[in-house]
Amino acid sequence: MSNQKAADLEFFFDPVCPWAWITSRWVEEVRSLRAYDVRWRFISLKLLNGSNTADWYTDQYKRWHAMGHEALRVAARIDAELGNEEVGRFYTVLGAEGHNKNRRDDFAASTESFVGEVLSIAGLDAGLIDAAFDESLDAVISADTELALERTGRDVGTPILTFHPGASDEGSFFGPVIARIPRGAEALRLWDAVEIVATTPGVAELKRSNRSAPVFD
């Protein structure tokens, strides 16, 4: 990956996760209000479920996770060649097309076609689609995934957020998992609360069952 200064937040995402997408739009809302620096990093649901033998982990789930991993390879190439801000641009378009426009089936049918279209919409080089099938990029994705799990423990999913990376008060958490995108003052209140929890020593878990379907608007 390219060298860059420490960000205020590191956001580990898998692009097929709807919860990570909603949380990322909350992060972008806060960034627009407070000008935080965000570094987009990678966590692969395919790698997290590599040994999963549960009945719910069907071929459909495996395909979803495989296509997310392929998109992360493209993101890793973008990060290395164009910089992290362009990863954010790519993820924004990928999420809008996949989640907001409900095009998961298009993505599942052909990573090459769907992600190629996303690259075009984002104004990025269409040739970057070759990275989707470049297994040499898996080392970067695996390293980011392992780093995220080192920070939170392994019994987690996506997204993972690290506040103040590299600072003495660095803190990481899985989540927040939110069903809709907070805006304005509500977004800031949630950010402040999560930041306090994440950076308070000794806090390990805060959880309740998810009860709402995701809303992407």
C-alpha cells in the first residue's frame, strides 16, 4: 500500500456487507461535518469464513463473499497505485450501485462486468478490473484482515473501526452496526459516543440484537 500520514480513523470494510456500507455513509457524514481523515482498509468475509461449515453458509453466501474479495483486490490495486482517497471513491460508487440500487445479482453474475462498470462510473481506469483476479493482492487483504482481528478479537464481522490509529489512545471496535444512516447532529452524537467507548481502556463489548432491516437512503 502507499505511504500516508496517520488518519483519524481507519475503516475496515468488505464491500458486500450492507451493514458496513451504512456505517461507512455515517462516517462520511461525520467527515463532511468535522473534516476527519479516514483511511479505508480491507477485511475479507471470504477469509473470515474460510473454514465455515455451518448450514447457513450456502453456495450463495460463498459467491457473495468471493465477489466481495474480488472487489477488495481491485481496491488494493487502487490503493497501491492511486492512493487511499481513490479507494474511498471506488467504494462509494460500488456501494451505491450494489446496495442502494439493489444490484447484488448483477455483481454476483459477473464481477468483471459489474466492477468494470463501477470503475467507469467512478472515473477510474477500466483496466483496473484485471486486479479482481490477481491472487498476488491477497497478501495485502489478508494482512489487513489479520490486523483488524488483532485489534478486536476474532469473533467479529464487518465493519471494524480504529479510532486514533497509532496514537496512545488508539481504540478499535466491530461496528457500530446501524440500520439507517444518522445525519447531522445525530451523526455527531453517535460518533462522539462510539469514539469514547472505543478509546476507553477496558471496555470490551456493548451489544444488542439487530431488529431492523437495513435502510440505505
